[in-house]
Amino acid sequence: MTDTSNIKPVADIALIGLAVMGQNLILNMADHGYEVVAYNRTTSKVDHFLENEAKGKSIIGAHSIKELCALLKRPRRIILLVKAGAAVDSFIEQLLPYLDKGDIIIDGGNSHFPDSNRRYEELNEKGILFVGSGVSGGEEGARYGPSIMPGGNKEAWPHIKKIFQDISAKADGEPCCDWVGDAGAGHFVKMVHNGIEYGDMQLICEAYDLMKRGAGFTNEEIGDVFAKWNNGILDSFLIEITRDIFKYDDGSGTPLVEKISDTAGQKGTGKWTAINALDLGMPVTLIGEAVFARCLSALKQERVRASKVLDGPEPVKFTGDKKEFVDQLEQALYASKIISYAQGFMLIREAAKTYGWELNNAGIALMWRGGCIIRSVFLADITKAYRQDPNLENLLFNDFFKNAISKANPSWRATVAKAVTWGVPTPAFASALAFYDGYRSAKLPANLLQAQRDYFGAHTYQLLDGDGKWIHTNWTGRGGEVSSSTYDA
């Protein structure tokens, strides 16, 4: 057991987990003048880090949890950057014997928000302040300024606010970090961020596929298109890196992107977003399609067999105006992106009502403007929309976005029509357009659906000009008058 009797509490904050994100976040904090304790379960990593990347910086190594806690000033502030799930609970259990009331545990990993809700409650009973904080931006963001989305026990915020806002990215001088809400709200917002990231990436991939398979663009031409788009309304981190991918030359004469297997991986946060949308009855269709597109990509061998036996349109030489096609595709991508974010904020709005959280949509949009994977110029317009009207029901009701969608409409429809005609799958583009047309429909065919449900299952229905009563009809004359219960999806 480590002897800590002579250790003086000199450090401002500690971080457990010396993978890429953890190391870079420590270096970021040290660069901003904070004394940081570094710890890893494999303690040899601590020594290697201190002898290399952390050498000469205000970073102290700890070789035990007890030593880590002894080195910290009160209230102790400890960030966990370890694998979500059991590892987080394990480290919390190891920390508890050495903590006092008012000390702060911050889970900075990609934890599922129900786990953060549970940890918040359990630690609150012990007098420990729990913070579940989303951190986005990858390796570079962690090192030079990530987007940070903290939620949990608000009593912790005054003690971590300066550190977090100092090390976070800045957008127009404002930190991309603010308090999100109670319990698991921080990790919920990070989950939605990741879901939107899934949608953005799928939309970009579909645009690439339309250019490549549909219009026969070369990889160089595609790279030029993304370079152009990155200087306009689509200016964003994901468009920027896509440009770089198509411009990358590995010296083989064949673009590297063409050598990469077309089977996509996922870590689950997009799936969590889609499942939560279903749980809350919110039509977050684009993110759902983005998740399913990754699932479909994984069926590689099956798809190869299907490609040899299933009929469909064959690619033909594109003879249209390439500039006109690219301009239409840009507008279609922009409109679909608006829908994706509108759906994401619909989910955030419903979660706030369901879980009793006070969520600041303008603040959330601001947090996503810099440092994170979905950062873009576009998010400044979302921030502005919610600052103008904090109670905005839907982004599509804001004049800026309503007008942008109106302008994009013809190009959006032309692009989806081309995709269908060419046989190029565009589940995200198409679902975005379908949602838009459904959302702007005063009447949908769900009246027939309700009649069907009542016919086969006596699930009842309401009349448009009725008093809200639920009615059952004996459609065949053979059924009874007993009705089934119903519920809201």
C-alpha cells in the first residue's frame, strides 16, 4: 500500500486513463496553467508519459488511487476517461474510500446517459458530486480545445467551470462549454451530438456516391467539389476532412479511399440516439437511417451475392451539366442537414420534458460550434435562432431555416429523384425529404391506419370533429363491443 502520509495536496485536478484522449486532455490542462495528476491502471504507462510527452510540464504521476487522491486539493476533482460501462463503475468504487463529501467525480467518456443518471443518484446519496460530461473533438480537440458538455450535480459546476471553459474550444470568443443540466443530461446531449454526426457522415457519403456512381466524377473532381463546398454554406469539419481524404496521395497511384473496405463500424452512440427517439416517440428518421446504413454496409458478402442476381438500373454515362448537378447536390445536402439538426433538437426538447431537465438549446448549439466533430458555420445560425426565441418549437419555424429549405426544395427533390432513377441508395437524403413532407402535411393517412387497428384489434379511434372520446366500431357485424386499450407512441 502506498504511504501517503507525507504527500502534500498540490494538484488542481486528476485524470484517470492515459489513452490518446486522456493524454491530450492532460497536456491541454497543463498548458493552461493547471497542475494535473495522471494515473493509469497499467502504471508503466504513467512513467512513460511522464518521461516523454509530459516531460517538463506541470504534470504529476500517481501509481495508486490512494496516491492520486492524496495529491489533490479540496474539493478533489477527478476525471475518468476510461471505457464506458463496467470500467467506470469499477474506478468509482476504487475512488470512494479516499474521497470526502463535496469531492467531484467527472465521467468524461462516452457513457450511456441512463448509467449517468444512476451514478448521479448513487453518488449524491454518498455526498459525492457526480458530473457526466460529453467530450468531443477527437485527438486534436482534446489537445487544443474540445467541445465539453457537462451535466450532473450542479454544485460541482463552480469548481470545474474555469478549468473546463479554459481548455475548451472557442467560437467567436465564447467557450464551447457550458452547464447542460441535471443527472445524465450532459451525456444525453453528447449522445445526440454523436447521432447527428452519424447523419452528417451518411449524408456526405451519399453525396460522394451520387457523384462517383451516378455522375461518374473522378476522385480528384470529388475532392475539388468538397473543397468548394467547404468555403460556402456547408463549411464544416466533416466536409473539410472529406476534402483532405480525396486529396490524399499514398504514392500508389490509386486513391487510398478506394482501397478501404466499404463496411462501416460503429460504437453504439448513434444506435442509442435512434432507440431513445423511439422510446420518446420522436421521428428522428435521418439518424435512424444512418445507423441502418452502417448495418447494411456490414452485410458485405451478402451484398456482393445480391449484386449478381438482383435487377436494377445500371449506371449510364452522365451527360448533364456537372456544375448544375453539383449546385443541386449542395442544396440537397444543406436541406437534409437542416432536417437532421431539427430532428436532433426535437429529441432534446422532448427529453427535457420527459426527464425534467432545463436544457438551453442556444447553449448546446454554441457548444457544438467549435472543437467537436460536427462543428460548422451552420451551427452559428442555430445558436442565433434559439437566442432569438429560446422556446422555438422547431428549427423549421425559424425564418432563416424556413427560407433556406424553401430555396433548396427544387434541388433537393431533383437530387433524390436522380438517385432513385440511377439506383443509387440515398436513405438519409430520402428520409430527410420524406420527414419534411410529412411534417408540413396538415393531414396524414394515419386515419386509415387507426381504422385498420380498430378493425383487427378493437384499438379504437377518435373522430376529427368529435369530443376526444375513443370509439370502437364493429366493422364486420361479427365482433363484440369490447375495445382494447390504446397508448401514445
